[in-house]
Amino acid sequence: MNRTHLLRVLDYIELHLKEERQGVLDNKTLAGIAGYSEYHFLRIFRKYVKLTPADYIRKRRISEIIRRICEVDDPIADIAFEYGFNSKENFTRAFKQEHHILPTEFRRTNCSLRLFEPFCFDSPEPSPEVSIVYLNGFALTAYPFEEEIPSNCWNRYYTENGSFRLSGRYGSEDFGAMIWNSEKGRLDYYIGVRSGDAVGDTSGTVELFIESGIYAVFQTEQVSQHEFAGMIRRTWDWIYQQWFSDSGYRRGNGFELESYIESSKKYSERIYIPVRKE
């Protein structure tokens, strides 16, 4: 399957994203549009898109429902039904599996979810502002998260009003701190505020110390609410796939950080990575 064939299928999916009639978006139909056998179509689709067609369609539908929830006051169940979910329960289950919060929690907080945009072969490369700085060490009072996907950790943090509970006020700078846990073979992720700002309810938190040292700082470009989480993901990929190979720096030891002020609604975050010269 070349690019033209795959793009033909993807365009067809977008045109029929709201349809749930049998045979409209099944694998047999999509394979026929691509001009391949069903077996060959599924193999090539997964190779390029990294998902099965069913998973891709589900993620695209949920993403478009999220956009609609932000635009209109219609009941969530009605919007979900419009995009092919046959029951409120099925949609709620799919939404929570995808974002680890409920649709009603999203509507209440209007946080920035990681949306799944239509697949394209050539995504635009991020262009963050980059600087090398000396960062003075500081203590962080933060909640530990079992979830390994950072965007889902932030979803829970904001829907549970974590920033306000810790600081007792809106507008605090929130930090996501991550470090690889070699014993568990997974990423440990924490979100919180500087300990000096943690004058509210700190139950359930731990205190981390962010070491002083040289850090590469990446300020992501400002985007829209729905582009924000995707921009962050692309920036992290760009840092490790391109910036480190071209910069003359190597990653140092200690926590990597993400910082953001949710109340600003500017949809730009700062990434800190400890570095040392090669």
C-alpha cells in the first residue's frame, strides 16, 4: 500500500466518521477502498498508523466529540450518539479508557486533552525556544502517579483540583517531574508545586528535591487548547530524536521537568532536562 492508497482510506474514514451502519467502516470495506486484500490492508495500516483501523476510528471519534463538547452545550450523550456510540455507557467507558477521566469531568474543568488528529505522513516539526541555564535546586511537593502516560496524569491532577488543593490558590506554577525507575522498568511521574507554595492540603504527596545544575530549557510554541498535548509530545520526540544528536550535549542525571500554569490558558509549557557537555 503506497501513500496514495492509505490517504484514500483515511479521507474516506473522515467523511464517514459519524456513520455506524454495518459495512461502512469495517475492515472489508476499507480494504476494498485501498485496493488490497483484507489481510494485506490490516498489516500495512498497522505498519504506518501504529493502530488497527478500529482503534484509529475510535480515537478519531472521541477526539471530534471532545471538540464538540467545547463548542456546544448539547448533552454529552447526544454528541456521542452523533459520532456512532450507541449508548452513553459505551462512550463513557471508551472516553475514560482513553483519557483516564470522565467526560463530565472534562466538561467541568475544560482541561487540555491529548487529541488524536487525522494521520499524516509528514507532521510539522516543532520549533521551541531553547536555552542552556543554571537551575538552582528546589524542593517539590507532588502527587505520585502510577499512570505512565504524562498527559493522563495531568488530566487527573486538574480534574481533581490538585493545584488549588496544594497551594490554596489558583495560578500556581505546576511541575511534572519524571525519572526512570530501573527497578520497576517504568517511568515514575509526579505533579505538584514548589514546596514553598504548598501551603494547602498536602495529604497524599511526597517531597522531591530537584538538583542544582545545568539544564536545557525548551519553551514550546503557543498553540490552541486542542493542539497543546500533541505539541508537547512532538517536542519531546524532537528533543530526543534530533536536538541531542545536533547539540553537543548529553542527558545528565536527575529529574526531567515540565512546568505549566493552567489558569494562564496560554497552552505553552517549559521543559527542563539536565544536561552535560559531550
